[in-house]
Amino acid sequence: MEGESHHAIVRHQFGGRAQAYLGSPVHARGEDLDELVRLVGARPQAHVLDLGCGGGHVAYRLAELVGNVVAYDLSEAMVATVAAEAARRGLGNIAAGQGPAERVPFADGTFDVVATRHSAHHWHDFAAGLGQARRVLKPDGMAVFMDVVSPGRPLLDTWFQALELLRDPSHVYNRTVAEWQAAVTAAGFRPGPVSRFKVRLDFAAWVERMRPPETHVAAIRSLQARAGTDVAEYFRFEADGSFTIDTMLLAAQPA
């Protein structure tokens, strides 16, 4: 990957792991997905954008509620996997599109709902991605942002970002809830309620999804072994390396 752009690194990282993300229980299920379904509700005429769709789990859950969903992702392999899985499930109202979050090929005000989940911490230009979400959302539409978040304390943030980067070089930054709220406001949204969740990551499955070099796995385990009690207790480090992270759901409307 030497000399590659960040977008190329993302495509490289996720291109061979599409099936792993499709089958990942952490991505296929979750309280945030359940809340998303409640927020969107039945909207048989609605057009939805799943921005940075990954394995397509937002698209699959919403397809049964809305008129159509565009599952959009930087990775060609992810897009192909979602298209195939949608066909397998008989979800003919899912269309797949490929490209970066920072440059979305849709007209202004196209979508009633724009949702993104566990994608934004990989975006090369976070503000540009949010700007695109705002641009393609209808004036009376709803945006739902779901992502991993930093605890908001420098010590914990440093540890968490280090673990993430050792596992996955496409990782950019996990923001705090306050940083998310400020960013969506700057992008032209009016942020609404925030829901927070705790998610346990099984270490073996977490590592297998990205298949980092063994030296990086060893470094992660070494860091965990040397963590102070405040870090170890916050992330609930377990003997096998499994740990618990913070995620959030932030609903917003155009300002």
C-alpha cells in the first residue's frame, strides 16, 4: 500500500473483506439499527441514501419500509456484495452505487432520508462528506448518523485511536459526540437527539475482519497488557483481548 492515496487504502482494506462485513454480527445487528428503523418508520414513497453502506445492513433494514434505497460505497467489492445480497433477499428496491462520500453523484434534494453507519471515521474529508449528505437531502428530510465515538478524554482517546489504527490503516478518526454535533451544525443541519450505546467487540472476530499483520495484533495485545486501570476498566479489556466501545446515533434535520 506504500504510496497509495487514502481512498486507495480504503478500497484495498475493504475490497477483500466484503463478505466478512456482510456476515459480521456486530454490523448486521445492533440497538442503533433498531432505533434507525423506529425513526424512519414506514415511508413507502421515500428515497433513501445509505452513505458508506459497507455490508449493506442499513439498506437491508430500511428496504422493507421505504420506496427505494441507494447503497453507496467507495469499495467496488462492497457495492457488488450488497447488490448480490439484495438480489438474494429479493429486495429489488435496493440499487448499488460506487464512489467516495466526498463526491456523491446525485442531484440536490434527491433523498428523503440519508443514513450513514460506521463509515464516517474512514472518510478522507469528514466535512465534505457531511456537506454532500446535506446537499442531497430534501429540505424536509432526515439524516441519521451512526458511528463509533471517542469517550472524549484525551487519555482514552489516544488509546482507542491507537488500537483502531494498528488494526486498520484506513482508520482516520473517531470523533466525540460533541465534535459530531458541531460538525453537522457547520454542515447545515439542526442536530436532534443523540442515543448512546455500548458495543462489545470479540477480539478474534474484530481482528479477522481486517486481517492486520501479526506484528500489529501483537502490538495491540501488548498495549492492552500495559494499560492503566482507568483505561482497562473503561474499555473493559478481557483476557482474550475483547473490549467494549462507545457508539452513537445522531438524528438531524436541515437547518
